[in-house]
Amino acid sequence: MSVHGIAILGATGSIGASSLDVIARHPQRFRVVALTANGHAEGLAELCQRFVPEIAVVADPTRLHELEAALRARKLPTRALAGAAALCEAAVWHGVDSVIAAIVGAAGLAPTLAAARAGKRLLLANKEAVVCAGPLLLEAVAAGGGALLPVDSEHSAIHQCLSASGAKGGARRLILTASGGPFRQREDFGGITPAQAVAHPNWVMGRKISVDSATLMNKGLEVIEASWLFCFGADAIDVVVHPQSVIHSMVEFADGSVLAQLGTPDMRTPIAYALGHPQRIDSGSPTLDLMQLAALTFEPPDASRFPCLRLAYDALRAGGGASIVLNAANEVAVAAFLDSALPFARIAAVVEASLSALAFAAPRSLDDVLAIDAAARRHAAAACARSSP
Ligand code: NDP
């Protein structure tokens, strides 16, 4: 078995940590070649000490000296690079076979596209990249001749159900499960703090996706992601709240069969699925103990308390640049909320105001995507300023 070279974009994050945990279980199979972070130079150097990649990249150029010093102090041969272009360099580095795209937000789009164009096997966690540029990303994967495997647990579940169906075609509905987040049963959204919003009941994740889970925007982004990855329209994708997070998603077929994928809520399972595909490899996830489960329950999402889900469906149906506007406005609003500069209950309002005010044709290039993203960020920042507590 030849050793497979891996780049992790966003190595210092939650998906980065889970990916490295899986990789470390298979030293004969995987070799870490490139690791990137945004500004956490010391954390990145610690990972370099453990995995000794050929290159390490900080996106923030002001942290390059810190990274170089930290690598020198550890006497590591790893080369330090910085900046946006260096992220793309890491994604296409010669010894890299698979790229785990785990940068949070639209910031991950350019290196993810670069990896796809270069024909790397793309293990995609960075859902914002596909929300902003689904068709461009799929074209790039096709042109590069590589493959795309979803890491998001719901999309991994759908990929597994479609692969396991044993028959060609016939899938008629995707059913994405949602935990409902920390405020599933809360009526009044006033006074919610960032600490409360990031305290997810089932999953340990980065701060931005945790807030997205609390507003259900995460599920909305996943609906758009599923639409592009599996070629299903908005009307054929349903969301069901399943608080136990044991069923990760389902596919309904023409004959009425519904296939589901189950497991403990641990991102190492979908990461191991993507890393090992088409083989199954050990992930380190705990075994699912069915006897410990009191019940598996399901309920419809509450559209009035969680308007972000509807906004995402609206953006998907509107087409053009609407999904980019949705994503950019949400990123700005979530960052403002995490800075205590916007009330939790106003996140959806900022996104809705941006979607109502801005309309763009479908982007034809990365530059088009970035221009729409920038315009939406300006609009959302102004809306946040007007809504500040
Ligand atoms: P984290 O916030 O934990 O980690 C984000 C990573 O991206 C860090 O390495 C961070 O570096 C880096 N980063 C942040 N901003 C930039 C930037 N501007 N340029 C370059 N690098 C940057 O996020 P998660 O790991 O939780 O999520 C990553 C992606 O995976 C998201 O798109 C999320 O939606 C998706 N995802 C996550 C899941 C989870 O369980 N966490 C589940 C499914 C999908 P630094 O540490 O230096 O800031």
C-alpha cells in the first residue's frame, strides 16, 4: 500500500483536530504533507512537531515570524509560508493526494477550488465553499479529474445511503436530520449570550458552526450543499429535527424504501469514511450502543423561531448570487454576535435584509463570487451597525 499524502486546510480547528486523530491511527496509510491555520502560529507549530509536514502556512502574514520562530525552536525541517496565495500552494503541493478542506467560511473557497482544479481528492468540510460556488467547484473537480467526498456528517450519510442502495437511480427525496441546537425548546431568544449559543448539546465544533446550529442556518447551508452535491432541487430536500443526532440523514427511494446512516455524533466517522473511501477504516469513534438509546424522536423544524432555515431555502430557490449573499451576511452577523455587537435574535434579520436588498446574476468565476461576497459583507455590516445592542 502506497502512503497517501494529506493536506489539511484549517488544521488548528475542530475538524482539523478530528482529522489528525484519524490520520494518526493509520501511519502506514497516511502522511501529513501540509498544514494550515489562520493566525494560531503556536498551535500550528505544535501540530508540526507531531506530524512533521513539509510545509505549514498561516493565512495571516503578520504571524509568519511567529511561525518561523516556533518551528526553529522545535528544530523542525517544515517550511513556513504565509498569505492567501500560500494557502493555495498548500492545497496543490506536489506530495499531496487528498486535501481536507476545513477552513471555516468563504475564506476557504480559493484554496478549495485550487485543490479541485489540481485534481486532488477533495474531502470537503468547508460547506460555505460549496454554498457560494457549488457549480464552479463541481466544474473544477470534473476538470481536474479528482473526486469530492463530503465530510459534513449529513452529506456523508447521504453519500453512504446512495452508495449502499444497491440499485441505480430511484432516489427521490433527501431527508437531512438536525439536532435542533441548544435553543430547540427555548421560546424567548432575548438575552442569549455567545457562550450559550456555542454550547451545542451533541457536537463539539468551532464557534461559527455552533452559532449556525443554534439558528438552524447550519441546516440551511446544508440544504444548499446537498442540492449541489447530489443534484436535488429544494422541493426534494426535507429537514427533520432529530434531537439525539444518531441518524445522520436519510434517502427515500421510488419504491418507498428509506435508507438511513446511524452512528454516535463524532466527526471522526465521516472523516474516516472520506479518508478511507472506498475502504472502511477505523475512526476511533465509540460504538453506537442501541440499548443505551431511550428513543429516536423526530419533529418538524419551527420556521417561526428559526427563520434562517427558510431564508436558506429562499436563497436556493432564488438562484443567481443569492446563496453567496446569504452566506456572507450570515458570516458577518455571526461574527458580530460573537463579538457581543449584535443580539442573537437579529442574526436572521441581518441576513433577510441583505437578501432583500441585493440581487446578482449567477457568478461565472471566483472573482464574481468574491465581488458578490464583498458587496454582501458591506451591506450586512451596515445592517449590524444599525442593529447593535
Ligand atoms: P474552527 O473554527 O474550529 O476551525 C477553523 C479553521 O480554519 C482553523 O484552523 C482556523 O485557523 C482556520 N481559519 C479561520 N479563518 C481563516 C481564514 N480567514 N483563512 C484561513 N484559515 C482560516 O471550525 P470547524 O473546524 O468547526 O469548521 C470548519 C469547517 O468545517 C466549517 O466550514 C464548518 O461548517 C465545517 N464543518 C464543521 C463541523 C464540526 O464538527 N466542527 C461539522 C461539519 C462541517 P486558526 O485556528 O488559526 O484561527
